[in-house]
Amino acid sequence: MLSGKNEIDVEGKSIPALLIDEVSFLYATLLNSTLKRVQVIHPFYVFQIASIILWSLDDYYYYAFCIGLISFVNIVSTLVETRKVGPRFVRHSVIF
């Protein structure tokens, strides 16, 4: 063997880090002539939160609960899928 094993150790993200990645996104903004990256809540979840508040104000608690439940299930299923796929993706990736 001339140069050793061709191996890359890639750590997976923690569940809280994946959760933050799921419900928020980074965007670049120019502020005071400097480029800064800002992390904000994803617009879809802003809409979901606003919908829950509005449905609750109109006494449609079942609708508000369903929106919250569906959003929660969606976030959890995305996190579970990301955790399952992450190691397989790294294992099958080829880097040249």
C-alpha cells in the first residue's frame, strides 16, 4: 500500500441540528456593507404558525390542532428519514 487507506470519517448531525435545518434556512444579506448569513424560520412554517393562530382566534381549535399535528408529523418523519439516509449516502458516495 503506497499511501494508506482511502477513508473519510464523516460525522452525522445531531437531532437538534437537523431540526434547526428543517424548520429554518440560511440566507445572505448585505448589512452595513458586510455580507452576513442569517438563519430564519422557513416561510412554510411561518405560514403554518400563522394559520394555527388564526384558526384558534376563530374558535376552530380542531383545525388548528390538525395543522399543528400534521406539521409535527411532517418534521419528525423528515428527521427520521434524514437520519436513516445520511450514513447510507456517505457510504455510497464516491469522491474523486
